[in-house]
Amino acid sequence: MKLGLQEHVDVASGVQDEVAISFEANAVAFYAQISGLAKDKIGYPIRELTTNMWDGSRLKYGDDIPEDKIPQIRLPTPLSPTISFRDFGPGMSPDDMKNVYARLYASTKRGSNDQVGGWGLGSKSPYAYLISDSGSGSYTVTSYHGGMMRTYVLSLSQSGAPTMRLLIEAPSDEPTGLEVSFPVRREDIREFHDRARSILWSFTPRPKITPAIDWKDPVVMSQGDNYTRYKNGTVPFNGPHVRMGCVMYPFDMRQIKTTGFLDYSDAVLFDAPIGSLKVTLSREELAYDDNTKATLARLTEEYEQNFIRNCQTAVDTAEDLIGAVELFEEATQSLGVSRTEKLREVVKWRGKTLSSTVPKINCKTGMLADGWVHFDKFEDTTVRMSWCRDAKIVIEHNPSYSYSRFQMAQLVGQKVLWIRCKRAFREEVLNALGNPEVVELDTFKVPASKRTRGKTVRRRRVMVVTEGGGVLVSQEDVDLAEGGFYLQRVSNGLYSRRRGNEYVKVSTEQNSVSLSVMKEVISASFELGLVEEGTTILIQSEDHAALGDNWTLFGDDLIPDLQAKIDVSTFTGLHQKSFNDLDSALRGIVGMTPATFANAPGDLLLFKTELTALGTALRGNSTVDTPTDKAHSALSRLGIEIDKPEVQCPITAMERRYRELCSKYALLKLIIEPNPYYSYSNRTDAAQTQRQLKHYCDLLHAEQQLLQRQADIARAALALNDNNQNAEPVEDEIDPLAEAA
């Protein structure tokens, strides 16, 4: 592996003497570089010698190492307390053993990034374990190269300096390669097995190990370019790790800038190209230089983007919103609440947020579990999306005889997501759910003959919304157990009902209003789509039994909906105005033909155009109220005031403009408005008024053209005068313009 060491500028001008700083080869230096360098005395030789085996095998065979040439490791046992490492690479010649293997910092791997090693210390790593307080041991290295077997013993001399001695040299027909072995203290045997299991897990291919290690298959949570995310507890490491070649390193996320998506508890293994990371001299940890930090930052960013992309791809395969939420939660199940919620802002299904609960937008939701038999009443609860898998979605607008309609729809006992909303909000509610297939419960009409009369059923006074938004007060069968909307009747005199002055309490927050006012409010609400035809509202008397929780004061539900219709920017100022509210003169102008104003001045023509548009909207006594106007009027009738901006009435504005035009054009008012002193028989008819006004507009047009011609002649004369002053006199030449003048 290229170590990436920088060249340095040698500044030597003016130097009188030079001494090269060198290493003194003694026992102290060797101990510091080998045994003193390594923290993990057992893991260090296992990782370094196995890495050398991996490099040697790939050097000879490339990435596709034959099965019979995969390196072999024999772990120590109580009967044979020795560990050995055998590879089938090219082996080493005697010269290589002397000049490379036996020398510190000598390496043949620094020319490229095809191999992991490069420091030149890994071959001496057994010393880190063998040198102890009680002395030191030796280890053997056997090289099979060029048809010869050479066995060397590496140990410490009497002075503590390392030595390598050739022990055996003989012909051999064994496959080429190296074999390194050294003795293990019996109390360390178990530790060697444990460290081999965790270190060798990241090797691909793994060496053949005796006794065999039982590698348990890890659980892969997600996978992408240069990363694999595992389920915690199924791999022999915790937190983010990065693998370069065959060696796996933990990395400190505090060393790099991240978005926070990668968490310190995530068991993610990244793969980095050989040479892209700098490691410490013992190769036990990463050295966080600029290049290493940049590589780690790039890998973590790619991990986040790949994770989001894979999650989005999975969600896109869903056929409905509920399925999309299920796939999303499956992909993010181990991210934790905070990161999952942040991802909900990024990953969408057809533009919709993947909420963990059923959206409650202008609706109520309930859940009927699989196998249900009966329900007492509708229970408004928060429903998790995961509960809705394989559930029938039922939507209901009229909360009456629900159980009977469930029976008619053959839904009793089935898993049901039950949604209640007003018909006006149906499209909004279904759109929030991704427009799934639903069962319309209101389409199942319960016959009157099947509406059993019991203790809770009797004829009661109700208000019914009829076709076109009318309101009828009548007597109907009402089942108090079914629930619904009601108005609380308030006493207001002995004969209040007979006199038509019956009062009802609309909501818990507002005062009572008369029943006639309530009819107007309901009709306006029908026009706004807030109340549907067939809605039945119980008029509850004070002396009747108290209603259950399944009954709602009508105003408590209606008033917020009316308030939601208010948009202060859309007040028109034409509330309850009609065509007859226009001045008679203005109504006459509206009825005039466009030809009458064909030659009218621009401001008069614009006035006619805008007045005609306003008159068309008001004609036939039809109002031009906006939903805001209607909602404001209904709320006002209920005694609820809304801060309304000052909006000028367009009719008043038109009348003011008409007066201004009459002041500007002296005959305009005289032509349009009849003289009050004339007798009825002398008043002109509409056709004559139009002829007179057209003639007046023609005169105004002719006057304007005459003024324009006079202005043109004045400009021409002025220009001629300027030319005469600047021109030289010419004898016997007559100016045609002057002659014409």
C-alpha cells in the first residue's frame, strides 16, 4: 500500500556541518518499535500475519484464489499450544528473507495499492506477544520457494537484539508460500480463539481455520454501494467500522463532520479503497489525517444518500399509502424515533407524508379489530397505520343506524378502519389517505321497518335538511343509542313554540338563538357544503333524559367549520345586495347597448364596461356573496363576531364615479335622468335616451378630434417657423405653405 508520505523541501544554505539523524539498532529501539508499539499483544500478530497471507495469496492469484490455495491457520489447543499461519503465495527467496523479512521498515508493498501492508513491521509482530516480563520466546518462519524449503528461527540475542538464523535448508515439493508459527501460553489459548473470531470475520475470503470457527450468518438490515448495515448483536463489532482491504477498523465520528444520520450505535461496515485511509504504525487504529477524514466523510454521506434512495425505492413499490408506511417502517425499524421522523420529511409516497398514524384531517377515526361482534358507540381514537394492513376502510357521513348498515354491508367481524367525516370533507379525507378503495356506509339505507322501536326509540322533534337546503321541523323516530347532532331547547315563555319564538342552544360556548334563525344558518351552511341533504338534528327538550357521549351539540361541530371558511381577503361588500340596490340611472345605463357608447371618451366607456359587469352579477335579485360573506353572515346570526376589514361596497363606488362623470360631462345627467318637473307623459323613453346619449358621445368624439387637429396644426406651424428661421433666403421662390396660409 502506498503510504502517502510527503516529500519535504531541504533548506541547507549557510550550513557549516551536517549530521544525519539515524536509528540506533539496539534492544531498546526494537522493543519500542515492536512490543512497546502494540496495545493488543494477541490481536496484533493475528491481524498482521493473516494480512500478509492475504496479500501474498492475492499477489499470486489475484482476487479469485483457488479453493485449495486459500491460506490456512491452525489455532492453539491444550494438546498443541502453537499457532501457525500458512499461505500459498510466491514465498520468499533467501535474499528477500535477509534484506526484507529480517529488516525493520523494509517492505516490497509500497509501490501500489494492490496490497494492504507497507510499514515493514508486520512480519516481526510475533515479538509483541513473545517478549514478556519473564523473558522472550522465538518463532519460526518456513519459506517454500524455488523448490527449496528454508526454515528460520527468529529470536532475541543475549543483548536483547533481534536475530534471524537459518535452521534447515532442503529440497521440497511443497507448494510455494510461507508458514509462520510460535508457541502460545496455555492461559492465552481462549483469548487467541476469541481474537481470531473478531479479527478474521472481515476477511474475504476467510482463511481455513483449525479448529473450525462457527461463523454465524449476520442479519443484513440494508446494503448499498460501499456499505452494509447489520442488525446489532449479529456481528462481532459495535458501531461504525471501515474495512480497507481485509482489515476492519472502528472510527471516531467526532473526527468528521456529519449530518447526524449515522449514529454511534449503528453496526455499519464501510469498504474503503486500499490507500485511501492512513493507519497508525501498529495498524490497530486509523490515523486521522486530512485524506482519511475526507474518505470517511464521503463514505458516511454516500451511506445516507444510498439509504434514503433505497428506502424511497422500496416505498415507491407500494400500491397504497398504508403499504408504503409499512415498507418505510420496515426499512427504518432500527433507526430510532428521532432519525425516523426526520426521514419522514424526505421520503414520500406520491408526494404524501408517511405518517405513522392515520391522518385526522377534518375527520374522526376508529378501529374495529378482526372478529368484532358488536359496538356500543363510535370511539374516536388515534389509529396507527400498521394496524390497518388488510383492513376494510369504511367512511361514514351520517352517524345513524351504523351497526345496521355494517350488517347490510356484511362487515361484521371484519377488520375495519372506520372514518367519520362530513360529506364536504370527503375528498380531502380520502386524498390524505392516498385515495384508497373505501366502503361508503351511507349508501346502505336501513328500511324504516327494520328500525326497531325500543326504550331508546320514540318519535321526537327534529330539524331535517331537505332538498335544496330547506329546513323542515317535524316528528321522526329517533334512537338515542345511535347518537348524532342535537340542539338544546331553551324555555322562553309559556307559548313560545306556538308563537314561533322557540329558542335553542346551539353550542356550549354561545347564547341561544331562535329556531327561525337556526333555519337560516343551516341553509347557509348547506350552500357552503358543510351540511348535507338528509341531515337530521334532534331538538332536545330540557325535561328529556340526558343524552350520551355519542351526541354532539350541532354548533360545536358547525361553528369551527364556518370559521374556517372565513378569508378576510375575499369580503366583497355585496352581502345581500341585488340589482335593485343600484340607482335607477345606473340600472338604465346597464341596459343600454354597447353601440350607444361606441364613440364615448375612454373614462366613460370604462365606466359603462365595469357597471355592466356589476349589473350582470346583481341582475335578477341574485346575490354575489363569496363563501366568506355567507359564513360571516351565518356566524353573525349566531352572535359570533369576526374582525371584518373595511370593504367599500362596489355599488357605492359606482355611484360616486357616476357623479364625477356627470360633473365632467355637463349633458350626461340631463340626458340619463328624467326632469322631475316634467309630467309623466313628457318623460322620454329608453330608446330615445339611448339615441340622445349616442348623439352626445358622437359630439364629444367630434370635439376631441377637432381639438386634436388644432393641436396638430399648431405643432406644424411651430415646426415651420423654426425651419424658416434656420434656412437661407432664396429669391423668386414661393413657400407653398405660406401661400396656402
